Amino acid sequence: VDMWRARGCVAATRGDFARATDISKAGLLHHYSSKDQLLAAVLEERDRRTLSRLPGGDASAEAALDAWVEMVAHNQRHPDGVALYTAMSAAVIDADHQAHPWFREHLLGAISYLVDALERGKAMGEVRPGAPSGQIARKLVGLSDGLPVQRLCSRADGGAAGDMREVVAGMV
């Protein structure tokens, strides 16, 4: 993580990663044939940890959305992960990129989680029956991806970024 702050994850070499993880470069190459594959694995692990904090399939829409807002706030407190996600996001436009499958599943999974939560909310009377769950879910995913990028840009420019929890909470 300190290496990323100093040089950025994209600028870091496989040798930098090997030193940071106390593994030989050959050992690293044995497990990850490219830096993109390694970075995709880092994103996958980050997602696994983040998703483990979200409530399960029986949670109310309110609990699921509260957890979503907390996830955005968590990302605000951990900008290195957001920086990696942002730097690697160009992989979504190239189906052959080693991180593309992760991004596809990440985005579809996020949308599906929110759609399911909103549909449960409809069944429980928490969400208006005619609310377009798919559209709302896509907008929330876009919002939760875009707000951290805005914060990173503001931080890089030396400005103070607002609390993303307040922004998101005010919109959902």
C-alpha cells in the first residue's frame, strides 16, 4: 500500500510487488502471469472483503441500502483501493483484458444485489411497488463508482472532499 501511495499501482513494477509482498519475482510470476492479472486478483480480494460486510438475502431494503452507503463511506476511508479500481476500470472496454471478467461480474453482482434488495423492499412494503428496481440499482452503482473518483480528484488537487456518506445518504 505504501508503494502505491509513492508511485501509484499502475506505475509499480512486478518487482515492486514482489518486494512489497516479501516473495520472489519468480514466485509472483508463478501465480500471476502479468501485472494486470495480479491487480485483478487484488480487486477480487478487495471485493470479497467488502461483500462480506453486506447483509444477506433476507435483509430489508433499508438494511441493504444502509450497508451500501456504509460501503461507499468505507471506500472513502480507504482511497488506495478506490485508486486501484479507478486505474483498472479501463479494462471494462476490452473483453480480452485480464481484469475484464472481474469488472463484468463485479458490476453485474452489484446491480443484482441492489435489485434483489429493492424487490424484497417492495414485497415488505418498504419500496413503492412501481419503483423501477433495475434503473435505481444502476444509478446507485454509477453513483457509488463516480463519487469516489470525484473525491480522488479533489484530494489530488489539494482540496477538501465532502463526506461521501452524506452525499449518498441524501440521495437514497
